[in-house]
Amino acid sequence: MRTKQYSVKVCEMALVNEDEFISFFEINYILFKDHLIVISGEMTKRVEAYLKEKKLQYLVNANLPKGQGRVAIEKEIQEQKEQHQIEQEQKELELSKLSNKLQNNLKVRDTLVRSGQELNIDGDLLLLNRVNSGATIIINGNLIITQIVDGAIRCNGNFMMLQASPKANIVFNDIEIDNTSLNERLNKVEFINNQIVITPVLKETNWVS
């Protein structure tokens, strides 16, 4: 699908008196001939004929979205940057806490796990890259993956932390995890009181305009 975005000048007018309306545009035609005229009120045949004669583009009783001012936009951008920085710091802190728990013959890998590859890990693994569709990781220890998982995970440790796409197949201690519970966010999966508990590392943020 191909789209185009335009910047349009808009003139909003209330149609109360035909003579006053037409007189206004007769006097100011040069100023508003390239505008989109948004008219509130009941359109009359005389005004409609005048607009068509002058080849003015118009809409009747249309509710156009109100754009934000530059200051408001800059403020929102700054707030998003600050929120992103907070989320990154929270993510790094959580990674640091969980990394400290990885003590069982820890292995660190920063390369992509490609389709067709199968990794068999006896200890713990910290993976700093993604797991492609068709790839498999089988691990007896704990697992942290910092990027998206599209492939298969078989983890038999006390916990794992990952984010998975709908294509992934995740099994934790012989129990398959529903991908909708992972929500393509970084999640911690662990045993608590003999139950599997899934906890988002970062909560979702809803932006209100």
C-alpha cells in the first residue's frame, strides 16, 4: 500500500448568514483560495454554488483532529526519552540481578543462534543475541536471552528470562509455556512454590495524548 502525507492549510467558518459568508470570501479570496474550508452549519444551495464557482475545496460539519503545538510535541518526545532511559536502567538492573544467580558453569554467548542449529548446554547460559526460527536450545541450567526468541527452548533450570514471538516453542521443565503469556516482552519464568510463575521484567507503558 502506497500512501502520501500532506500539510493542509485549513480555514474554519460558521455559516450563519449567506451574504456575510460570500462577502468574506469575495474580499479575502486570495488569502484562502489554497485553503481547505471547513464549514459548520447548514449548507445552502447558493453558498455551495459560490464555492464551486470559485473552485474552493470545502468540507461541511467535519471534525478535524487538532494538532499539537511544537512545545507540546517536544515535551512529549522528552518524556518518552526519559521513560525509555528508565526502562533501560530497570532492564539492566534486572539482568544484573539474574546474572548474579547464574553460577552453574556459566556460559556467555553473543552470536546469533541460526535456523537449523541446536545448542546443548549443561550449565547456565547468558545469550546476548536472538534465536531464529528453526533453532533449538536445550539447557539443563538457568537461561537468560536478551533478544527475541523465534525458535525452540527446552530449559530445565530454576528460572529463565526471555521474550518470545508467536513462532517460538518454549518448554520449561517439561511444561510448554503459552506464548501469549510472554507477550513479546522480556519475561521471567520460574518455579515458586512448585508452580510456574511468569513475571514481566518491564511493565507496559500507555501513552495518553
